[in-house]
Amino acid sequence: MKAMVCVKRVVDYNVRIQVKPDESGVVTEGVKMSMNPFDEIAVEEALRLKEAGKIDEIIAVTIGPQQAQEQLRTALAMGADRAILVQTDEAVQPLTAARVFAELAGKEEPGVVLMGKQAIDDDQGQTGQMTAALWQRPQATFASKVEIEGESAKVTREIDAGLETIEVDLPAVITTDLRLNEPRYVKLPDIMKAKKKTIDNTTVEELGVEAAKPLKVTRTAPPPARQGGKKVESVQELVSELKNKGLI
């Protein structure tokens, strides 16, 4: 059984985001980029499933510019067997990504497609659900535990009311949540080996995928500066201040 793991190149979560002077977006030039943390959890889960003998091959896939090879090589250093770069210099909408992943899933025929529940740059959290719909396979989102037995997977999901356990037939799409696992530390020898591995290249056009209509960003602005707090001497003063601010 194959596992296809979808990863995304994003601004590293430790970087302090800066808005461009013309407010057309955020600064990415000269900024450290890394694999989306939720996708890194997906790669780790695929590795654990392989170590448990549940899957035989891990294929890492990403969509983006040539520089996105760096994130694929991170996945290869972690232990992925193959990598595919779907190259494009255009901004990728969730529907476009889902169409690409569904097309690749049709070609590779994986037993499971794993990806993060969302990306930390846009926080949309739609790609997994759309991929499952286009691929016409079951989905299990926000996974905090994954157990594969035979032709089905038992997935514990994190929902507003707590935890929900469902069982889906394979092949299926599973999106990973924060508490599923802790990704392993990548060793230097594995990083050096990954640099020599071949990455398969294709494009959105070569896959015959129609790009979704792009969204137009009219303005990007930083959040307002946080105002200082005020110390109150009594509950009555606290209630009065909250009423003045229209909070109660």
C-alpha cells in the first residue's frame, strides 16, 4: 500500500510576519521558508505507519515554485521514498491544489492520502475535504489518532464537543491535527542523502488540471497594536469598565 503525503511551502512559523509597504501581501523575499507544520505531522504519521508495516511506500507531493524542492527534500530526509514537485509560480488556491492531488491520486493509486488539516499561511483548511470529494473517496479530518487495519482505517477526530472516532474504507483522505504526533528530528546524514535523491517534476498544465479562478487580494494590513491594560480596584469598577466598552 502506498501513502501519498501532501506538503506545502510556507513562511516559517518562527518568523515575524511583515506586511509589504504597498499592502499587496506579506514579505517573503529573504524570509526563511519551511514545511507547513501540520503537513510535517502528516509525513511523520506516514513514516510511523510504514514502520508498523501498514504501508510500503511514501510519496511526498507539493505544488509551488522550484524552491519548493527544499520542503520535498525535508520529507525525503525524514524518510519518504519518492517526491513529486508540481511546479507553478502562480498562487495556488485550495481548489486548484485539490484538483492536482486528486489527479495524482488517480495516477499513483495510494491506499491513503495524508495532509495537514490546514496551512498556517492562509488557514483555510479546505484542501483535504475537496480532494476527497474530487477523488470520490471517504475523508477523515482533524485526526488525532490513526489506526489502519486491512482495508479500513479507524480515525479519532478532534471536534468542538471533544473526540469522535469513525471508521472509513480505504483508499481515503486523512487530514492531521496538532496532537496526532511529534515529528522526528532530521539527522544530518539523512539530509545529505536527501540532497542526492531525484525529484520528479511536472506542472499543473501537464496534469491537465484547470486552475481555479484566482482570488484578488485588495489589501493586506497588520493587526492593530494591542492597547495597554488597566488595573481595577473592585468588581464594581470592572463591570463598569466592561459596560463602557460595550462588552456586556
